[in-house]
Amino acid sequence: MTTREAFERAAYEGRAALIPYVMAGYPDAQGALETVRRVLPYADLLELGLPYSDPLGDGPVIQRASERALRQGTRLKDVLEFVRQVRSLTDKPLFIMTYINPVIATGPRRFFEAFKAAGATGLILPDLPPDEDPALVALAHGVGLETTFLLAPTSTDARIATVAPHCTGFVYTVSVAGVTGARDKLPDGLPELVQRIKQHTAAPVAIGFGISNQTTARQAAQAADGAVIASALIRAHEEGRPLEPVLEEVRQGLFRQVSV
């Protein structure tokens, strides 16, 4: 299934696409795979996190998950094996969320080719301004990986016009000027931000950072094509709560109301 098909199928069902986040190696290798099995029935796409020591865009919940995965010895080879295992379970798009340092440390071509061979659809690169290294972005495209970059409420029209064309997977729209984390309500102005983005790209737009309940999901669905749920899932795991009720609540919020 292509990324475009995943978003279109959700739209056909009258809702925004749901993109759950799963950290590789958290709570351990088998636990991460079990999490995937639990979220797949609700997911249109999956975001798979690569554990990293300095996740500057992530709040405390995802930081704790990353630190635990690293303490248990999760390394790049383990993440690649995780992606292979996930790909064997589904044909849904798989986006690897990674900071740029592991890409550079591994070697961009080697990194991109390895994840493409493992079954990844694309990459989310939160700390790479694509115009700072267009050759690296082109290399990812040449290998066959889609790319997704972040835009925020603070992004100017000029910045949107620069970044959006590099998003060949989807545009990841940050709901707040801050880090990841579950919130009770998203800020106003998201529909206007998404419309500004859509003036510069035909790619789907997904909102992340703060999707945790039916209220925030409904706000995201009114503005964008998809929503990412991350910290709320990890927090549920930390508290020993089942993931399914969280996913079901968010998914129900993503259905758009039809005017009569």
C-alpha cells in the first residue's frame, strides 16, 4: 500500500488517517513487536522510532522510552530487524522517525539502502532542514524512500514554501512550538496553518505533538489529513493500561462530521 493510498482510504471512510508511533526496542524487542500487533488494526500508517540519545524534539515520555531501549542495547541492526519483522506483518506504510546524527554516523547511502531493504516506506527527519542538505534528501529519494519534514505554527510562508516541496511522503505539522507530549486541547489556528501548507504541496498533511484523546483527534481531523499519536500510547504502557481504548477513542475522534 502506498502512502497516498493509505490517506485516501481513510478519507473514503470519512476520517483522517491514524498514524501510531512505536519505539523500536521499547519496552524490549518482543514488547515493541507486540505493540505493533496491537496498534495495527487501528493504524493507516505506522511511525517507527529509532532510539536516540539526544531526541531534542521529544518530550519526557518519548525520551524515557528511548533511554530504556538504548539501555537494553537496542542498536541500528536491531531497529533494522524490527522493521523487517513489522513489514512481515503488514503492507501499510512504515515511516522511520530518526534524527540526522545516526544517518550521518552510518553513512547516508548505507543507512537509506538498509532501511529500504528492510521494508521502510519513508523517513521522518525532524532536525534536518531539507534546504540545508538537498543532496542528502535527493539521495533518499534515489534509494526509493519518501521523506517527511516538520513545519510548525511559527513557520513563515517563505519557510513553508521551502520545506513543503521536499515532503514526498506527507507533511508533519507540529501543533505547538514545543516538544512532543499528550495534551488536552490543541491550539487554535491549525486549520489556517494547514491551508497555508497546502498552497505549496499536494502531499497529505498530518498533525502531531499532542494527539491524546477524542477532543484533540477531532481538532486534528477538522484541520488535516492525518494525526500522529505517540506519547499517549507510551504513557498508557508505562501506567499498565491497555492501548486499545486509547486508540479507539482517538480513531473515533478522527471521523469528520458531515454537514446536512
